[in-house]
Amino acid sequence: MKLARILNRLRTRVAAFSHDLFMIPVAWLGAFWLRFNLASVPDEYLREALWAVPLVISIQGAVNWYFGLYRGVWRFASLPDLLRIMKSIFVGVCLIALALFLTTRMQFIPRSVFPMYSVLLVLLLGGPRLLYRWFKDRNIYSLQSRKALIIGAGSAGEMLVRDLLRDHSFGYRPVGFVDDELNKKGREIHGVRVLGNLRKLPRLVERLDVDLVLVAIPSATSAQMRRIVGFCEKAGVAVRTLPSYKDLPAGKASLQALRDISIEDLLGREPVSLNWREIRQGVQGQCVLVTGGGGSIGAELCRQLAQLAPSQLVIFDQSEFNLYEIERELREHYPAMVLKIVLGDVCDTAALRRVFAQTSPTMVFHAAAFKHVPMLEGQVRQAVRNNVFGTRNTARCAVESGCEKFLLISTDKAVNPTNVMGASKRLGEVYCQNLDPRSSETRFITVRFGNVLDSAGSVVPLFREQIARGGPVTVTHPEVKRYFMTIPEACQLILQAGAAGSGGEVFVLDMGEPVSINYLVRQMILLSGKIPDEDIQIKYVGLRPGEKLFEELFHESEALRQSNHDKLLLAKHREVDWNAFSQELEQLEQACEAFDEAAVGEILTRLVPEFRPGPTRGDDKVIPIESARR
């Protein structure tokens, strides 16, 4: 097979070279004919022209080979090939003129022959190549029935249509552009016309019988993507997209980069603008400890911290497999970084004290927590033991070791909690917020946010799994809404809060507008190429124990205000009577040790007075962030 390919390639090159050798004397003699106004060439001039033919063929043929005219394939002849031909002819003409001057002083060779020869040879060498490509393209297009419409007539769209015209293995041919810029309408890019704006997409899809829409706008926001997908849904056409510029391989658009639209494209928000200099100053050269560093949030925190050059990164987690995965990844990408992996439980005070004594961290990110709402409803002791006393143990060790900053990663479910998980996280918040003024060295900062797309235990992976199985997809309630952000965005804002906080703050991440879970699941089904309620059923199963219809990011008494960063909001923490609080906390610990879950639940309710166990049916007072800002 390899020998056959070599012979075929050689045969192609020989054919192209032979063609060009034949065209050289045709152009040379044709130039003389043109010189004498298409009449007969005088004998003395004709003899000189014929005598020079071997010389012209030898020089021009060698120059053509040198310039690589036979490395390309006629099937893909393009402007670069034409430029290469023109360069070769220019150099060849110069060398031919020099050789003829040295041999015959150019007697009976008119000077006008050389420019005429150049023009003719460009036509005779370039023309057949372009005609061959046109013929092959025409044949392929006539066989292809699948048509693609491209959204975005910018640089990415130009690269995409160029690839489509060159590479027919993709199986689609471009039939037009759609772009909202009025000045682009009617223009053509590589022969493909801009047909109108996005509103015309459904009509264009129907009129042109379009099979696929390609989104060539790497800078598109999630709002723009939702608009585009909405029009594609109306048109009933499949859609694929280029990733954002930061995710494009080598920053260039190509057919290989095209992918299906993901739910993150629709729910994501504007890129977060961070003060990386401030963040780096707080981390670079410091020892940083991340508890729960093998989980979804913890692992992403470790990835981003590793980029900031800490003197040492300590990862503490009770999951052996999670630790193995994040260690393998970080050692591969940051081999020079000092990395310490510790398998342990935040409820094990002795293990924590040993880690703090060995490493003396400057900054602690406390991400270790149990967070599965329905599961923890029946295991209140485990939730309190891990989320409350695990937090207390870690905070105490931070104070004892002289740690500078302690960041507690909390949740929107800690606000007016209706479940054990939220109440236990709220109690962890209260402890850290009120420990801050009692600590001379350690500054305690709380960061609170909502659901994170694709984090462990979130609804998105579950929905994907159910859709892949063909359904049904289970949704708790048709009106349930949740706040969402991506894992990297959440972690970047946590880092920004760590850099900006001076102690005692409760930072609330601006999660934007809450998203209807019903909308989320329907979009996921549509993006999978199926139709909701037809191909895949949606089953409403009712709110699970402890769930709300609407989550809240802050309590109405927390006096939310803007911080120095537009994505970080500040909530005023609520002070407690520390002595009474400490006594109640001791009783809660004793109840945990005695495994008295009834007592644990009772004390938890006293310590978190806003805790209302059981699902909330929508009568909660929800305070939108925008109204709080006003």
C-alpha cells in the first residue's frame, strides 16, 4: 500500500511537471506571435526563437521545480499556489534574459517578448490548475446534498468557510452567512454571501434547505448563544459551534475545533475580570492548605493556586482516589511545585494539628464538606460532625499555627436553611464569623455561592446520564429555580475574595439571575438532538426533603452591599453571644459523641433559629440581588 501511494504521488508530480514543460515553449513562441500582431513571425526571429526553446525550457523548468510548484496538489490549488507560480516565472524570465544576453546578445529577440511570455505562462500554468479545482469542486458539490449556514461573518467565519471549501471530508458545503452587522449584508467571503441577520435564520434554513448551522463567533456571550439557539430551535435545524477564543487550539478557527453546544454555553456568563496581581501577591511564595482538595471545587482551587507559584501546596482530603487524581494531574503540569498530599479527615483533630505543625500554612481554603441535601436529611449527626466540627477543628488549628487567612467556602443553602446541610453550613459560617474578632492573627473570610455546573452531585451530570439512557429525566418541580456558575468562575472569585478580604467579611458571589431547572433540562434534551416530551419524557417527582423552590444568597438582615469587585457582594455578618454560643456548641458536640440524633437536631435548630426543616413550597421571601443593591 505504501509503495502504491508513493508511485501514485510520483505519477502525479511527473504529470504536472510534464504539463508545465509543454506549456513553456507554447508561451515562449506565443509571445513572439503576439509581438508581431498575430501575423507570421519573420524567419530570422523565428529561427532565434526556436533555437532558444531548449534553453528556455531548461531554465524555466529548473526554476519551477526549485520554487516547489510540484509539492502542491492541483485539487487544492489556491492563491498561494498562484503567487508561487508568479515568483517562479519572474525569476525564470530574469535568468532566461541573462542567458540569452550572454549567448546571443539577444539579437532578433524583441524585449517585449519577455513580459508577454510571463503573462502567457501565468495563464497556461495557473489556469489549468484552477480549472481542475473548479471541476473537482463542482463534481463534489453536485454529489453533496448537505448544506451549512454560518453564523458570524468575521475572521472566524472566514477561516471556517475556507476550511469547508478545501476539506470536503466534513461533508457540508457553505451556502451563506448570517450576521447582524448591517454593513456586511450582501458581501461575499470566498464566494459565499452574507444573506441577512439572525432573525432571518428560520426563513433562510427553509428556503435553502439547510442541514446544519455553524456558529463562528468565539467571542459570543451566553446571552447571544441563547438567542442563536432559540432561532435554531424555531428553524428545527442542528447547530454546532466554535469554542471561545481561549479554548481554540492555537487561537485559530478550524473544522476540527467545532463541537456541539453545551449547557455551559447557555448558562455561562460574562468572563470574570480579576485582579490577578493582587491575587498572586497573596499566594506567591506562601504555603497554602486546601481541605477537601480532591473534590470538584477543591481540585479546581488547587489547579488555579498552582498557577500562582505558592512555596508549597498542601492538599488534605479523605478520599484516596480523589487525592490520587489531583496529585497525578498537578505533578504532570507543575513538576517543580512543592506538593504535599495528606489523606485525612477534618474531624480528626490530631491529623489536622500534625499537618499544620509540619507545614505552617499562611492561607487555608476550607472546602471540605458534606453537601448532598437529601442524603444528609436522614443523617443529621454526620452532617453536623463534618460541616460544623470539621470546620471548627480546622479553624482552631489555623489560629494555633498563626495562619494569616482562613477562607470558608459556604453555600446559598445556608441562607434561611430548610435542610440539614444548609443549617450545618450556616452554623459553620456563624462560628468562623464570630471567631474572627477573637483571633489576633488569623483573618476569617466566608465565601458563599450557589450551584456549580458539573460539580460532584449536581443535577447536570445526572440529567446527562438520564438523557443518554433515553429518559425519563426526573425534575423535582416545574417551577424550581437555582443559581448556577461554572467551577472555574467560582474558584476564581474565591481567590479574589481571599485577596480582597481583611477579616470578618461574608462575600456573596454575584450569581446573576436564577435559572429555571425546567428550562435547563429542556435545553439539555434539545442540545442532545432530541425533543422534550416526545423523544425523552420529563417526569416531575416533587420537591425532595429539605429542598426549596427558590434559593437565596443572603439573609434580609445581612445588609448586602457592593465590594470593590463587581462580582463580589458583601453581606454584614450577624454577631452572637459567644459564651452562650460556645456552651450550646459543646452540648451539640456531646450529642454527636452520644449519637443522639434527636438532640443534635434540636440543638441545631436552636443555634440556627432561621432553620425551618422540611421542603419549602414557594412562600419564602426571596430577595433579588439587584433590588438589594438599590
